[in-house]
Amino acid sequence: MAAPPATDAGLVFIGRIRTPWTSRLETPRQGRTDGPLCRIEVFDPWVPALAGLDRFAQIEVIYWLHLSRRDLVLQSPANDGTTRGTFSLRSPVRPNPIGTSIATLVGVEQSTILVRGLDCLDGTPLLDLKPARGLFTPPAPPQPGDFQVGDT
Amino acid sequence: MAAPPATDAGLVFIGRIRTPWTSRLETPRQGRTDGPLCRIEVFDPWVPALAGLDRFAQIEVIYWLHLSRRDLVLQSPANDGTTRGTFSLRSPVRPNPIGTSIATLVGVEQSTILVRGLDCLDGTPLLDLKPARGLFTPPAPPQPGDFQVGDT
């Protein structure tokens, strides 16, 4: 398939992730909480945006899988002739190759964040950091949708 | 702050999310699993990539918060004069306004996915869908990094 042009919105790389893995054949398929220490280096001007992140034991790390193909609708990850839909996999190959991990926060030192639990190549561009979903209580005032429960 | 240009990588919108919320003042601050039914409409040519997604009770939904400012390093979500670093919040305002939710999958009907647990505006552009992290076992063969545990 010819992938449609990726021009609907633009990203800015806000940092770089340093991991022990320099080849795609070595990286873990999924991060593990007892995995090796990895370093997230945040670029200026975003360093002050880290204020308060150290209060969370786990953080969501969002990154750009910069070496991935973007044109596969079906994939055969086990290379056994069977195919699966791209959205039923967590493969790096996808129309928008965005990786998300929940990492264990080890420490924040100026512009560097130390974590465990990543699964990406050394040099992977960083897109975003957030407190892990379950650990976070929004400080913003309540909104009507907060109280809305399901219809059918 | 003048935000740096967002030209490091490009995104393609692969669908559109339909929710009950048409104003930012109404949307929930965080989705709830018993929240209203929402519809994710996937565009051609990505519909075949949904194959197999219906085997997962929860899916990760990644979307583009298209109305958000991207230039704030510090924010005051409670509007009380105190500020917090952008990366210590799950606010939609961030350098790359990417939202992630774990949604409960209700059903897949051709190009439409029915879910609960979203927190975004009606019309939000869709970037990606993945099986929820904990429910997914990679079908790809093991790699050395899978077995690598932490040094200090």
C-alpha cells in the first residue's frame, strides 16, 4: 500500500532517549520494570516543564519510533505466514509510529530522567512525558463530563 | 515562550472520534470506564488493520488534541496562582498534544469501534489504536533484550 502523506499535523522532538540497545534485533519486545536503567534527556526549552514530575513513581513515556515503516495494514510478526491487523499489535510498524510505555521513575537530575521499563532503541526521539494514568488526580476544577455515566 | 517549529516528524490522521462533548468546558478531565459510549471511525485505507482488535477487552487509543496550545512550560490548572510543570500534568496543553486513553472495547462494526472511557472532544483526530499493554503478548519471536534485567 502507498501510505497517505503524513502532513495532517507536525511534531517537535523534545528530547532523546538513551538505552542499551543499538540494534532493532536486540531491543525487548516490551519493557520490563526490572529492566536496565535508561536515560531520558530533555532538550531546552522544555526542562522547566519537568517541575513536579518527580512526585510520581511511574510515568508515561511517549516517543517516536523513527525507523519504522508506516505503510503496513497487515503484518506477520511471527513470520509464519499468518497475518494480523496492525492495530491488533503493539509492533513499532504503524501509520503513526508512536510508542508508549509506563516506566518506573528512578530519579530526575536537571534535564535527565532515569527510568526502567523502556523498550526502544538508543537515540529514540522523545515526544511527551506524563504522570502514569492511575497515579494522577487532575488539579483542574471538575467539569460536567466528569460525572457523566454510560447510556447504551 | 515561542514554541519551536513542529517540523521534526509528520502525522497522518487515521480516523475521527465521536463523543458527546462539543465544548472543552464539558469534557471529562479523565475518561471513566462506565462513561458514555463513544464511536471511533477509522478512515480508509486503515480499516483492514482492525483485524483481530476485537479479541481485546481494552484498547489503547491515541489521539491528537487539535485545539491545544503547545507553548506552555508551566501551567496553572486550578487557576489559583500556583503553577506546575507541563510534564507533571495530563493536561491537553503540551508541546506535542497527544492524548492516550485505555478504553473498554464494546464492539467493532466494520470501520467503527465502540468504546467507553474516552475524555476527548467530538471530532478529535485519531492517531493510533493498540491492544492495552497488560493484555497483549507479542507474537514476534523473543529478542535478547526481553531477558535483560537491571544494572544500577
